[in-house]
Amino acid sequence: MIHRRLRRVSTQTVAEPRRHGAWTLFFFLSDTFHHLGVLLIVFVLLVIVYQIAGRLIRASTFDTVELTSYLLIWITFACLPKAHREGRHIRVDLIYARLSKRTQYALDIFSGLISIMLSAIVVWQGILICEECVQAGDATLILHTPMIFINIALPVGMLLFGIASAEKIVSRSIEYRQNDK
């Protein structure tokens, strides 16, 4: 318990809005989705072990490539919101670090707004793709899994990403107001 608190504090880079109401639900969904992504990573590792063992005994493992690629899609969109929220994604801030604090706040809010707009477009298009999959009855070629189970990761993950971007805007605004005084 103490380790989790220390880790949470050490990875936190911005002020966090109070954890109540809708934010609590969002944090719970984001964390749960992230845990699903971690579980899927473990499953991908097991599939890789299965494929290696299958090659050693000369068994057919043709379905593993398709399974792994679809799991990687889920892993990407499942882990994206929490990684964005905690600032654990790849950052290139050579110029950003040299800017004034006020400019950094302005850029953070601007990039958050762009992220929200991007995620709204991707959620909208992802929902359209999911509707088409359901209407057409699309399924994967080898595993015959309905495509809706794979494509639903896109709108769900990007919706949580958009909410994480909004939370980051609120956090940076709170931090700016606290440091401005």
C-alpha cells in the first residue's frame, strides 16, 4: 500500500483534480483498462512460448500471428489512457523544457485540446467501423472471431484518452493558478 502511494507520487507531474464523482469513475475505468492491457501482455508472452514450443515439435501454429496482432491492438488502446494520464509516454521536450512556465502551461492546454479533438474524431470513426462490422457480420480469417471484439478497443480506448486529456487540462489549469499566486 505504501509502495503504491510512493509510486503514484513519484510519477505524478501535475496537480490532480479531486478524486470524486465522475473523476473517480474515470480513474477506475482507466486503471481497469490498463490492468487488462497488462494481462494481455502476459497472454501474448504465453502465445509466443506456445509458438516456440510448437515449432520445436513441428506442430501447426498458424493462428498465433493473427491472435498476437489483435491482442497488440487491444494492448495499445488499453494502456494509452493511463500512460497519458501519468506522463509515461514518449516525450520529446528539448525545446519545451527551455520555454517559460507560462508558455509551457499554454502549450499543455493547447495540446490537450488538440488531443480531445483527435480522440473525438477517432471515437466517432471507431463507432462507425464497429457498426459496419456488426451489420456485415465481419469475422477474422483464421480464428473466425467477430471483428467487433477487436475494433471496439479503438473507440473505448480513445474515449478514455480524450477524458485523460481533459483531466490533464484541468490539472494544468489548477497548477497554473496555484503557482500564479
